[in-house]
Amino acid sequence: MSSLPFQDRPTNILIIDDEEPIRNLLSAILSSYYVCQTASSAEEALKALATKKFELVVSDIDMGGMSGLEFVPRLHSLYPDTVVVMISGNQDIESAIEAMRVGAFDYITKPLDLRHVEAAVERALHHHVLLREKRQYKEQMEQLLEERTAEVDRLAYYDTVTQLPNRSLFEDRLAQSVAIAKSSDQNLGVLFISLDQFKKVNDTLGHAPGDSLLKEFAERLKSCISETDTVARFGSDEFVLLQTNIKGTKDVIETIRSLSQVLKFPFDLDGQELFATASVGVSLFPLDGEDSQNLLKNAGAALYKAKRSGGSNYQFYTADMHDLASRRLAMETSLRRAIQNEEFLVYYQPRICVDTLEVTGVEALVRWQHPQLGLIAPSEFIPLAEDTGLIVPIGEWVLRTACLQNKRWQDQGFAPLQMAVNICARQFHDQDLAQTIIRILDETNLAPKYLELELTESSIMQNAEFAAETLSGLKSMGMKISIDDFGTGYSSLASLKRLPIDALKIDKSFVSDATTDPDDASLVMAIITLAHNLRLKVIAEGVETEEQLQFLNLLRCDEIQGYLFSKPVPAEDLVALLDSHSVSLPTKILQANESS
């Protein structure tokens, strides 16, 4: 036997047999051409494999302890390309077939024929080389495909000069952010930014210096934003910035001021120093538009006004800073008065058990009945309440009202229900939260097991350790804990396992498209599976169609909430549902439930 001509490095062979004479014989035959190591058991072989890789393993089948048949899958889980030749005193074909089934390449019977051993080893090493080459080729092809795919994606979604997202990618992210903001009552800011000096640079210095200016401006702009924001180049001298989850105009102004600061330093364009300024137009969601196209259009109109005003300034869409500040001050004054005058209302939206179609609970939702402006949506006053700290007394009032109403329903003879109350981030991090809840439960005489606290992912993940400790304290009192709008935050599987929660509420932005968008359908399915694996209940929000209900029913979602059953209504309007304790649904849905 001669060394294989295609070998480019020493070949390592591991010989495993519980009979020392067999080990010594095989080692003596093969050591002239290969680097051989022996082991008296499969267990000893696994220890050797922990520190060294072998191209070939020659192993007995019947050994004390782990058998060769048990050993082969363990070996291949570590080194898939290692080839195995099995040796055994069993002459029957069944033993050979079993060896091949677990992953052996060849099978030699005892007593050993040395010529058969040499031929089997050479064939096995040929096979190892083929496996190695096949794997290397596959890895090269996968890497090449990955590189080409990344290159195509970058050309489709990124600006080639600044490497920022282009219009197409930005509009997609803006549309997603608007959907999330609608479902979670968040504010967004869209800033249309124009580099005032760009045209002059292009006309006087040429395109190369102009591109250098764009690149450096893009880098300075990126330094002014947070990780959750998106900045893109739309073309020529125009950039657009998306700010998510802003508290109000203050956050937008801070960003604009940061941009002004970084523009105080000159740009070096091939040795020529240039000072640049920028004009900014701003639109806010939902104040200036409730879809991405209107937000962009209005931000563009505000930018035009800023440029018409001489450049190097910012303008908010349809109103200057004085008007916005006056409106904010007037709203804050009205908000403080609303607490004193008890202008807030609590509406209730039922939660429905998918299996029985019975009302199992309700969610308490605050509304503001303004004496002049009428009913004001939470998205308009909750951010201001959070920013000013007024959310704490408002939240306490909602909690007390909801608990009192739940106890009143019980006293009227209705079956006990879960009352879900939203707890915002500022409330959750209030040191007096637990004491406040205990006091309200005592005042309303409501048992803790009928109260469910809903918290958002973001409020929990601000400080995971604090959240786990606080939630454990609340949970020990007997309350239920759920995560609201799940899927829109940044919680991980590891963090969910550590938290003492009872339920996940799937955000309605995913539910709404689950029957038409495969990605949303997969996401909803994954959330339900994840929750059930963690022994958590799943509530789907925003169910508005029969198709959505049927889809969620197939996935074994536990409870459902949405306009298909009832919009949020005053307590007196909910009594009809509580009287029947079940909802009236189309016959085909009832039949689908019964058959499942």
C-alpha cells in the first residue's frame, strides 16, 4: 500500500478496539503510511476526538460500554467528513446493513484479512477526500451567492455615494414605523433635509468634490441620530430622517440643534475648506399625516418653506414654533384641568375565548372628553401626559375606575372577569407602583386575581433586572401580568423566560395582515408557538375580519380582541355582552370552532 497521491497533509487514523492484539495489528499495518492513534473503547475515542480531528476511524462494533454503532452518530455530529470503517466478528449481512445505516462507509469481518483492510482503508480515504472537496465547493458557492445577493440588495436599497438607505428602503421603513406607531400610540418625526451649498459646489468644483461633501455630510448626520432612527438619501442634495417613538417637538428640535453643531466645522474638499448649512422641513405623525406619503409630502412642503426663508433654518409643517409651543402649553394646561374636572372616561373592550366564544375579560382604555374639542384620542394626549409626568395620576385614576367597575359588575351578579389595565413605562418605574395598586385593590375590594397589568416590551426591557424583580413582587400578590403589543419591541426569548408573565398580546399590526402577508402569518405563528412552549396564554389584538379569526383559531390562539366583536365602549354599553356572556358570530365561524 502506498500513500495516496492526492493527500496534501499527513492523514490521521483512529483505531478503536477493546482487544489489544487487534489494535496493535492494525496500527502496525497502517503506521507506515499514516499517523495512527489507538483507543480501547468508544469513550476513550471521544476524548481523543475532543482535541484532534481524524480523516478515518476504524472501529470495532461490539465493545464494552458504548458500542461502535452508538459511537458513529456521536462522531459525525463532531466531524461530518470523517469516514468510518467498521470491523466485527459478526458474519451476517444484517450487521453490515446496520453499520451502514448509522453512517459507516465500509464493513470488515474478523478474522481480519490484511489485504481487505488495506483496500478498505484506501477506498475510505478516497471517499474522505471527495467529501472534503464537496464541502469546500459548497461553502465557496454559498459564500459567492451570499456576496452576490448582498451586492444586489445593496444596489437596490442603498445609495451608492453615501451608502445610506435610498428612497425605496426608507419608504418601506417609514410605512412599517407608521403601522407600529398607530397600534402603539407613538409619535414619529419625518425631517426633510437639504444641504444648502451642494449645487454651488457641484457647479464650481465639480462632481467629485460634490460627492465628497455628500459623504462627509452623511457621516455627520448619522452622528446626530439614535440607533432606532433611519436616515436616507433621496437624491441630489436631499436627505430624509425618520425619528421613531419621539415624545414631541422637543426631540426633533434637539436633533436639528445637534446637526447645526456638527455643521459648524468646515468640510475639507481636496484641500479646499468649505462651510455648509442645511435647511430642514418637519412633519409629525399623527399630527401632520397618518400615512407615509402624506408625511413625506408635508415634510417636503415644510422644507420648501425653509428654503424660501433663506435656508439654514427649520420649519414645521403648517405652523411655526410659536404656534406649536402655544398649542402644547394650552394642551398641557387643559390636561391638568381635566384631572381636576374628571373629564376622563374609561371605555372597555371585551376579550373573547376562542374555544367557547365567551367574554373572559375586558381591557380598560382611557379617553378624554374635552369640553370644547370633544372626545380626544389617546394618541394626542398620552405622549404629552408621559412627557409632563401627568400620566401617573391619570393612570392611577384609570386603574381605580377599572377596578371599581369590575367589582361593581361582580356585585351585580355577572361572572368574574379579568380586568386588564395598561401600565406605561413611567408608571412601571415609579417606586410607589406596588403600594398604589395594593391601596386601590383595598379601596375597591377587588380580589387581585381579577386584575391584569399590561406592559409594553420597551418599558420592560429598559431595565430587565428591575422588571423581573418588580413583576415578581406584583405576581406574588396574585395579579396577572401580560406583555402588550408583543413583536414591536426588542425582548428576547431569554428575557421572556426570566419574567413572571402570564400572557402575550400580539400587536394588531401583525394580525391585520396575517391572512394576506406570509411574513406576518409566519410571525404570528411563531409568537403563538413560542408563547405556548413557555406555557403562556396568547391574546391577538385588532381582529377585524372573519378570515383573521379563522386563521387564529387554526393556530390555537387562546383569546381574541378587536372590532369584529366590539369596539371599546362605555361600561353601560358592555352590559349586553356580559348578560349573554358570549358573543354572536357568523354561523360558519361557530361551526369551525365546533369542528376544531
